[in-house]
Amino acid sequence: MAQVHDHSELFPEVMPPEPEKATLEGKNKFFGIWFFLGGETVLFASLFGVYLALKNSTAGGPSSQELFGLGLVFIMTMLLLTSSLTSVYAMYHMRNNDFKKMYLWLGITGLLGIGFLACEIYEFAHYITDYGFTFRSSAFGSAFYALVGFHGGHVLFGICWLTTLLIRNAKRGLNLYNAPKFNTFSIYWHFIDVVWVFIFSVVYLMGKVG
Amino acid sequence: MKDWLSKFRALVLFGIVALVLSACGRENLTALDPKGYGAEVSLKLILLTTIVMTSVFLVVIILLIIVLVRFRRKKGEPLKNVPQVEGSKTLEAIWTIIPIILVGIMAVPTVVATFQLADTSDKDEHININVTGYQYWWHFEYENEEIATSQDMYIPVNKKVYVNLISNDVLHSFWVPSISGKLDVNPENVNTMFIQAYEEGVYFGKCAELCGPSHSLMDFKVVVVSEEEYEQWVNDMKSFNSQELELDAVAAEGRDLFEEKGCVACHATDSQNFVPGQKPIGPDLTQFADRSRIAGILHPTEENLYKWLKDPESVKPGNKMTGAYPELSDEEIEKISAYLMQLSPSEVTAASKE
Amino acid sequence: MATTAAAKRSFWEFIWDYLTTVDHKKIAHLYLAGGGFFFILGGIEALIIRIQLIKPENDFISAGFYNEMITMHGTTMIFLAAMPIIVGLMNAIMPLQIGARDVAFPFLNALSFWLFFFGGLLLNLSFLFGGAPDAGWTSYASLSMDSSGHGIDYYIAGLQIAGAGTLMTGINFIATIVTMRAPGMTYMRMPLFTWTTFVTSVLILFAFPPLTINLFLLMFDRMFGTAFFNVALGGNQVIYQHLFWIFGHPEVYILILPMFGVFSEIFATFSRKRLFGYTAMVFATMLIAFLGFMVWAHHMFTVGLGPVANAIFAVGTMAIAVPTGIKIFNWLLTMWGGQVTINSAMLWALGFIPTFTIGGMTGVMLGSNVADYQYHDSYFVVGHFHYVIVGGSVFGIFAALHYWWPKMFGRVLNETLGKLTFWPFFIGVHLTFFVQHLLGLMGMPRRYWVFLEDQSLDLGNLISTIGAFLMGVGAIIFVINIIVSAFGEKAAADPWDGRTLEWAVSSPAPYYNFAQLPLVRGLDPLWIEKMEGNGKIPAAEPLGDVHMPNGSIIPFLMSIGFFISGFGFIYQTDNVYWYLALYGGLAFSIALMIIRSVKDDYGYYIPKEELEKALEGEAK
Amino acid sequence: MTDTKVNNMSKESFRRQKSREEMQKQLISFGLMIVLTLVAFAVVAMDTFHKGFVIPFLFLMAIVQAGFQFYYFMHLKERGTGMAALLIYGGVWAAFLTLAGLIVISWW
Ligand code: HEA
Ligand code: HEA
Ligand code: CUA
Ligand SMILES: [Cu+2]
């Protein structure tokens, strides 16, 4: 746990093997994001619980079987899963101190995320215009939009975060000060993916089964 | 200082003892003097757990006193170094195992009693009363009897009675401490429990879930009568017709005013138009003159009825009658009161039991 | 510090210093001041409640206002008084106890405080702007949906903002304890207060998200017309109750576990003996936290969950008595064979044992669900939880304040006044709350604006009110003590002959805490050095420059942004222009967040020479 | 001097080698995740299985995928991450309890 004594040490010629955890700040960030995600797990669980308790309370409105189509959800799933892989690539290149490649893969990650969000917006618009199914229609509607929308909000936040990171560090190269930041983002992004796995299984697939 | 303190403590102790002895509260309200099955079962557990826990407390306090007497540093005693003990496996095992046993002693009867009280398999063989909680009053509909009443619930003594609770607005809780523990009155689902009263009398019911400004005034009564009286009461209620009542002139005018002023929009005054399951807007006044209280809390006197009709808000803040009817002159109130005081279908009343 | 910057600073510099500070010790001061303020507020509300209940059918305050009083009393005491004071103590002491120079995220630490502060401010401003929340501190959905006006909206916005701060504190403390322990400070050498801080932070991390979600659902229902709790559209308010208590029960352990830590330190120090059964104490803490997540439905025994659920939760609840009992007996045995000095701090600790045990007794009695059908929502419950909260958390807070006051403020509190605080308060607690158990059994439900005449409830309520005023007397004497002691003599580094690391630095601690990180050789490191070494903690590193974080005004400004957008949320249902406040405030805060993450902040260094000078000064 | 440098170099190439192997494992787990997803979608799309089988099956698929994410993508199996894992499991435990509590209210 060596204290860094001079800021220049944050920019070493050769990066240590795990640049994201080499400094105390980096280590703190690494643990901090994980602990945060521990809390997020409970956060999403609460929303899942609410959804499961209310999913049959359609109040005469459309039910999950009538609403959900699997095609779009499959595409969304593939987009997000792939973005998870691309961010793994980015971290791989970070550990190899290859700044350009890391940027490339992070960029692709962001684009896939945007694609996912676009699909989701299209899906919601479709439900609202074609079925009149809004978050005011029924308790089911409220619970559905709350859960899926909350996840969508997390994706949106992730994209904004990534964009800020990419713009800010574009000219700086990789160093011990910003490596933890990229890593933190990547962990967050994987988590969003994990949540989606449960959403497509519990909301869409189970909703289709009934 | 010391002297004063110990005197004070003695006084406190005396006060507490006096309080305990002075009775366990008002009869027909207290949970400590059960007059029904549920309250009896609960009290048994209350006593059991109190005894177990008091003995635990005594152990703790005795240990504490011993420690303080033996190991207290006296005034002026120099600091010294004492052996630094790490712990003791035996001791720690003891105070892990004994509490586990004590918890078992309390848990087993609890679980047994839980299932006893929750057994509703014979529901259809008994009287069923569908109770609706409203901000700030109670409605009782007797299943299969075509009658309903509000505020006072009549039940026969020593008979199992099922109450099926639902709320018309927000959460309430149905509690008659002397007869049974409470059960919440939820807006989304019917909660069922049975009660059984051991003695005739009028028992105090309370709303136990915060439901708005007049939560503390949402009282009701359970009137426990003999079996024959119960039959009689039901029949009287069924056959009562307020339109055919022989009334003096004032009361008859009151009956007309009751319609004119729109009271009928919310209040029923007989069982003739009874529709099962229909939710009224205001309390059923069919047996208003037999009520033990007006609006659940006021003694049934002319002045109190005047007070209620003049300004219900001053009696029950936030009640749903305020502002729902045109203002009444004193004369009109007098007439309406005269009419309401005639609404007495049965000889069997709360007053006869109090 | 006295040797460096000249003591004379202008008032505004002083204010600016606190507005921008990221130093955990100064943030602790802020927490204590803020929490203390809200404690007095909540206490005054309690006195108003008790005055209203002094006699039957009293009309001291109106029914609506009474409901606002109990709601604000409960909410203020729990979220704005007890928790912040506890977090303040953790902030002040925990980094010192593990030999760290600060917490893991000093900036977030400041942000947490300001979020709490502005959240609490927002909540209390409701009194000025048309009515406070009035649906109880639990704010159950059916009633809180029904409640008119904006009171409940203030509750939602205020708690949401303050809650976010608390959640960050939790993460911050966990990270601090995981990564920043001094060399040699293994987990099983951490003082118990640090342990309980750790476990409490974990509880915060897992308990607050359900509350956050619950408040969101309520907010959407009230402000945007969703149907989570709207029965007509298939909603279900029991969900609210579940989510609230999934948060709410761990919350009560958030209030008590840190105090278990405090008492462990105090009993050990003033018995001059090592904590009896240290390992068992650590595991009992974890066990309480673990079980604490599995018993929430004991607040819902009467909801109609069915016998299976009720039975499971009843047994689970009673089981918590076992680890708690382990603690009680371990404390008693810590004193056994020791040399027990009774001073103010110790008095509170000794008073805690019988008082909390009574509260725990009644807790276990409540846990028997069939008995709870009678107790629930009656004054018996009010009696129970004040016994544990006041007898546990508040006694703990007083004990901790007396114990650590020298370390936090450099002055020892006056002993005589300390004892004078304790006695009225202690007697008052038992007068007020003991009779409440009886009142409950005699048929008095809680949250009752008035109790009716002729129900045999008069005497009990009168006694209860008298007791409350005695507590008030105690509290006032404490305030006097603070003022008097501010002019008292300066505290030594180690006034109690302490055992843990915080007593190895000067009182108050220098802003960098440790010039050299300490080397820890065992449990109770300072005691070990006093017994086996030269009485000084050995250093784990050579003297060198010390890295420090920069102060920042951003946390303060960001919180103001959220504060403003809170108003926007509350009033946007009345008038669309309020969206300006909503989005304006939010945009302001987000902009600051971006600035913070884009602007590099490497902190600064205290040069070695300055530390050398300070150390020499200390040696003199 | 040069010695240590060479030493460093070979250490470095060793590390690179390892992380390339790591990458391969991650690719494989990605492939598995895709397969799991396909199977889950297929089971629902075919519509031939009984509900009582499909729902637990979907849960299982989701949990396995989450495991891959945590351990392969998020490096939870690396050294020094014990506390992170512990708290995630704590979160999962609290999440499980929350879910159980909310789901049973529609049963009881
Ligand atoms: C600091 C806060 C705190 C603490 C520590 C506790 C501790 C406990 N509480 Fe309490 N509780 C509250 C704060 C707290 N509570 C609050 C605020 C409410 C009301 C909320 C509201 O509705 O507004 C509440 C309500 C509440 C209820 C719901 C009542 C109702 O609404 O109907 C129940 C029911 O089971 C309960 C049980 C317990 C139990 C079993 C413990 C246990 O942890 C106690 C354990 C301690 C001991 C048992 C004593 C020491 C042990 C021994 C000496 C060993 C020997 C013991 C045995 C052999 C049993 N509490
Ligand atoms: C940390 C939590 C906490 C604390 C410390 C307290 C402390 C006190 N509480 Fe409270 N209480 C709750 C949490 C707490 N309470 C909760 C959660 C509820 C439930 C709310 C609900 O139903 O929703 C509740 C409810 C509650 C009720 C029930 C209301 C009802 O159901 O109708 C009552 C009634 O007696 C009460 C009384 C008291 C009293 C007398 C104190 C005393 O201990 C207070 C002592 C403090 C003082 C007296 C302040 C001293 C200060 C001064 C006198 C001012 C001096 C000023 C200067 C020097 C400038 N509380
Ligand atoms: Cu109804 Cu309180
Ligand atoms: Cu609890």
C-alpha cells in the first residue's frame, strides 16, 4: 500500500500489471464500485419483487403475453451481451498498456449501448401507441416501466459516463490516475448487463410463458 | 443529594406499584382481563414471555450489582493493572445455550397458538359479519341476514363469529382488546378472523392503524348479547321500516327534512332497501337511537347530537360528513334529532347491556 | 496545528473552512452539530406530544398538527438526529482507530454530509410551507396516498436526498476499513467500534436501497399517477409495508450496533481490562446483522400474512436475543475482575445495561406474534422501542460524547455536570416509557391524538409526561456542560488511560492524523505498548511527505442543487414552472459532478519538515 | 542492471501470455453465454414445455450467466477481491430475501 509521493509517479514509463489497482485511490475505486453494486443488487431486487408481485394486476389492460414480442428483445440482448465482451477487450488492452485499442473497444461498447437504448425507446413507444399501455394503465404497467425503465436509465447513465471519460482522456494516454476510472466504468457496465440477463429472463421470457 | 435521590426512587417505585395494583385498566377495554377467546390465548403468551424475560432480566441485574459492588474502584484508590482475560469458552457456551433453550420455551407455544387462531376451516358454519372500515367509522354487514348496521356490532355470547375485514379507503385495524387481538383492515384484500366472547356486555373497539386526523376517534363497540336476544335483534332489524313509524309532528317533519337535506343520500334508516355487498357512504342509522355512542365517541344525548349535526368537524376533524350537507338551523336540527331518536327497532340495545 | 497557522482567523474564514472541508474530523463536527440541532428539535416535538397527552381529550394542539408532530418526531429523531450523530462519531473515530489518515473518499464524505443536511432542511421547511408530513414516520402507502397537501412530498424528497448521503457514507466506510487499515491492523485486531462501524455500513448498504425504491414508488404514485399502491388499478399497499420494513428493521440495528461498539470500548477502558470474548463479540455483531435482515415481517404480524409466515418470522425474531445476550454477558464479564472507574461516560454505559435489557425483553415479547396481536400499534410498542432506542442509542450517544469529547474537541467535559445530566435523564426515561407498556395493554393504541375520558388511561399518561420533562432537564444540563467545558482546561492526548489507537495522537488529532502510519502489534495496540513497549506506538514507515486531499466547495453546491430540485419535484404538480426548479437544480448538480470528474485533483503534500516541527512541538 | 531488465521483460511477456490465455477463456465464456441465451429464448419460443419446468429453467440460465459475468468478465476471481465478492454475495442474499418477501404476498 505504498503511498504515492509525487504526482509524476502517476505517469510511469512502464505500467504495472494491474494499473487499475496500483494506487490506493485505484484500489479504493475498485472496492467502492463493487460495494456500490452490492447495494444496486438490492435496489434492482426490490424492483423485481414489485414487478413479480404486480405482474398479473393488469386491471383489464393488456397482459404480458399480449404485449411482449421476443424478436426485439433478442436483438437487445445480443447488443448488450456483445457490449459486455467489447468492454472486456478494452480492459484487456488497458492491462497491456495499449491506449488506442482500449479506446476503440470502449467506443464500440458505447455504440452498442446506444443501439440497445434505441431499441428500448422504440419498444416503449410501440407499447404506448399501439396498445395504449402506459405506466398509468395498471399496476402491471407501472411495475413494468419502473423496472425496465430503471435499467434503461442505468444504461443511459453509463453511456454519458463513458462519453465524458472518453472525451476527457482522449489526449492523455493511459496513466495510473485514469486507469482506475476506465476499470470502474467497465465493472459498472458488466453489472448493467447482468441485470439485463435477469430482465429478459424474468420479465420477457417468463412473461411470455405466463 | 444521595438522600433526595433515594427518596425520589422510592416514590417512583411506589407510583408504579400503585399503578399496577390500581387495576389493569378499564374493564371491557383492557387486554389484561380477557373476555374472549383470542384475548385469552394472547394473554397466556404475554404471561409466559413476561415470566421468562423477567427472570432473564433478574439474572442480568443481579450480575450487574455484584460486579459494581465487588469491582468498583473506591474513591482515592490508585489505578492498578488487572489480569487481561481473553474470554472463557465454557461461560460463553453457557450463555449461548441457555438463551436458546429459553427461546425454544417461548417459541413452541407461540407457533402452536398461531395455527390455532388461524384455523378458519369452519367459517361457513358460523355467523359471518362483513366489516368495512371507513375514515372514521365502521360498517357491519351480516352475511345471509339482509341487515347491516354501523358503529355497534351485535354478536351472541359464546358463539364463534367470523369477521371479514376490508377497508373502503386507507388502512385501519380492528381491535377489541378484551375479546381478541387485532387484525388489519386492508384496502385490497379481505382479512378473516374469528372472535368469541365469553360474557355479555359492551366491549370497546379501537382503530389501531393510523388513518388520518380522527384516527384516535374511530371507536366502535361490540355488543355481546344472549343467543335469544341476538335472534330477536336480527328479526327486529329486518322488519324495521322507518317510513311506517308512528311519529309525532316534530319527528315527522324531521323525517321529511332528512330527505330534503339530502341525508338519505348517505344514510340508510332501515333494512328495506338493503343490497348485499353494497357499500354505503355514511353510517347506517337504522338503529341510531339504540347506539351506545354517537359517531362512535359521544354519549347519546340531545346536546351531543346537536353538536354533531351543527358542526361535525369540531367533534371529528377530517370526517367525511363535514360540508356534505346544507347548513342546518337550530330548529331543523331539533326536528331531525327528534326523528333520529325514534330510530329504535329493537328492545335489545347497547344500553341494556352496559 | 497550534504551531503552524496562527490561531486568529476571521469568522468568514472559519465558515468557509467548514463549507469546503473534506477532513473526516471536521465533517464529524458538522454531523454532530447538525444531528444535535435536530435532536433538540425532535425532543421539542416529543415534549409537545407529551403535553397534548397530559390529560384526556386535551386540545393543546389540533388533530392534524398532532399527526404532523409524531411523524416529524419519529422521522427527525431517526433519520436526522440519531443516525447523523452516529455517523459523526464514526467519522471522528473510526479512521483514527485503524490508523488511517482519512476515509477512502473524502470528497464523497463531505457530499454525504451536505446531502443529509439539505435533505433534513428540506423536510423541516414543510412546516413553513403549508404543512408537514402527517402519515407517521412509516408513511404507509394507503394513508400517505390519501394525505392532501404537500407534506408527504416533502417527506419523500427530504428522505431521498438524505438517504443518498447515508448510502454513500456506508460505501465510504466499508472501503476505508477494507483498504486503509494501518500495517499490522488485521481484521481481528480492529477495535469493536470499528467492527460495528463496518457491519453497520454493510447494513446501510443493503437496507437503504429498498427504502429508496419505496420512496420512488410512492413519489410516482403521488406525483405522476402510477398505480403501484392504487387498489383500483390492481396496486397493492402491502408491498409498501414489506419494502419499508425490509429497510426498517435493519435500520434499528443501524441505530444500535455502533453503540454496542461504543459500550465495548468504554467497558474495556474503564475496567482496565481487555474486552471479554472479543471474538464472540465480533461474530455476535455479524450474526445480529445477518438475522436482522430476516425478521422484518414482525412489524406486520397483523397484516394477515398467514400463519406460516407469522410463525417463521416470530421464531426468527426471538433468535436475535441469543447473540444480543452474548454481548450483554460479555460486557458484564469484562467488568468482572477489573477495576471499574465510574465517571460520566461509564454511568451512561452502566445505565444502558438494565434499560436496554428491558427493551430487549419487551422486544422478544413482541416477537411472539400471538401476543403481538394485542401489542401491535399500541403504546406497548412505543414503550419497547423507546427503551431500546433511548436506552441503547441515545445512552450510547451520550456515553460516546463524554468518552470521545476530548479527542474530538480537545476539552474534557465537566464530571459533575455529566453526572447531573445522567440522573434526571435516566429517571425520566423509565418514568416516561415504563408506564407506556401498561397503557398499551390497557387498550391505548399509539398515534392517538387524544385518549377519551373514563378509560383509566389518565394516570399513566400523566406520569409519562412528567418523565419526558425530566429528560428535557437532563438534555439542557448537557448543553450547559458543553458551554462550560469549552472554557475548561485542554485535554491530554490520553485522558482515560486508553487502549486503542485514537488515544495515541494528540487531542484533538492533528489534521493529518498520523505523521507516520502506526505499526500495530495486536489487539488494543496502545495498551500493548504501555505494557510491553515504551508507551508509544512504533511507526510503520519513515517520516516523509504526507499526501492530503484538497478541500472543495462542490459538495456543498451540489447539495444545494439537489435541494432546489427537491422543491421542483414537490411543487411541479401545482404549476409547470416548477419544472424549471426541478431540472435547473438537477442540471446544476450534474454540471458540478462533471466538473468534479473532469478536473484533475491530485491533492497536495505536507512537507516532511512541517511534520518534524509539529512532532517536536508535541514532544515538548 | 541489464539483468534485471531482461528479467523484467520476460516477466512482462509471461504476464502477456497469461492475459492472452485469460482473454481466450473470456471468449469461451462469452460463447457460452450466447448459447445459454439462445437456449432460454428457444425454450420459450418453442412453447412445448410445461410452465413448471420453464420458469425454474430460465432462472437457472440467468444465474449461470450472471456467474460468468462476475467471475470472467468482472475479474472477481482475481486475488484480493475477497471483500468485493463477499459484499456482492451479501447483496445477493439481501436481494433474495427481498424477492421472497414480495413474491409470497401474492401466494399467501
Ligand atoms: C434501537 C432500536 C431497536 C432495537 C435494538 C430493537 C430490538 C428488538 N426489537 Fe424492536 N423496534 C424498534 C427498535 C428497536 N428494536 C422500533 C423503532 C420499533 C417500532 C417501529 C414502528 O412501528 O414505528 C420496533 C418494533 C418491534 C416489533 C414490532 C412491534 C409491532 O409493531 O407490533 C417487534 C416484534 O417482534 C420488535 C422486536 C424486537 C426484538 C426481538 C429485538 C431484539 O433485538 C432485542 C434483543 C435483546 C435482548 C433480548 C436483551 C438482551 C438479551 C439477553 C439478556 C439474553 C437472554 C435473552 C433471552 C433468553 C431471550 N421490535
Ligand atoms: C431516535 C429515536 C427517538 C428518540 C430519541 C425519541 C425520544 C422521545 N420520544 Fe419518541 N418516537 C420515535 C423515535 C424516538 N423518540 C419514533 C420513531 C416514534 C414513532 C413515530 C410514529 O408513530 O410515526 C416515536 C413516537 C413517540 C411517541 C408516541 C406518539 C404516538 O404514537 O402518538 C411518544 C409519546 O410519548 C414519544 C415520546 C418521546 C420522548 C418523550 C422522547 C424523549 O426521549 C426526548 C428527550 C429529548 C428532549 C426532551 C429534548 C431536550 C431539549 C430541550 C428540552 C430543548 C433545550 C433547548 C436548548 C438548550 C436550546 N415518541
Ligand atoms: Cu381507522 Cu385509525
Ligand atoms: Cu423490527
